[in-house]
Amino acid sequence: MTQTSNRIFDEMARLMNDAAGVAQGVRREVDTLVRTQAEKMLRDLDVVSREEFEAVKEMARLAREENEALKARLDALEGKATAKAKKAKDSPDEGVA
């Protein structure tokens, strides 16, 4: 009788082991399906990847720095032009008789 009991327990253990393996396989397939669907939805929404976002962010930072430098240069040139115009206005006209 103990041999019969052991065989029954062995069969039950084997069935449980097989069921666990099947459950694990189903879990992997569900994970893959969910991941695939999520990626498809993100592509359809036209969401950018983190790498693309960081690259554009860096480009914007560099453009902002260049814009600030050009603005400072333009302000300096406008200051010189204003000073020249004021100096020309304040000085007497030469060569007028």
C-alpha cells in the first residue's frame, strides 16, 4: 500500500510541477503580449524615446546659449552705433562754409 501511495504522490507532484511550468510559460507569453501592445500604443501616440528627448533638450540648451551670446553681441553693437550717432550729432559739421 505504501508503494501505491508513493506512486500517487509522485504522480501528483509531477502534475503540479507540469502545471507550474505551464503557468510560468503563460506568464511569459502574457508579459510579452502586454509589452508588445504597450509599445504599439506608444508608437501610435507618437511618443518620443528618452534618448530622443535628451538629444533635443541638449540641442535647445545649446541654441539658447548661442541666442544669448548673439543678443549680447547685438546689444554691444547697437550701443556703439548709438554712441557714434550721438557723437556725430554733437560735433559741429566740418567742411560747411
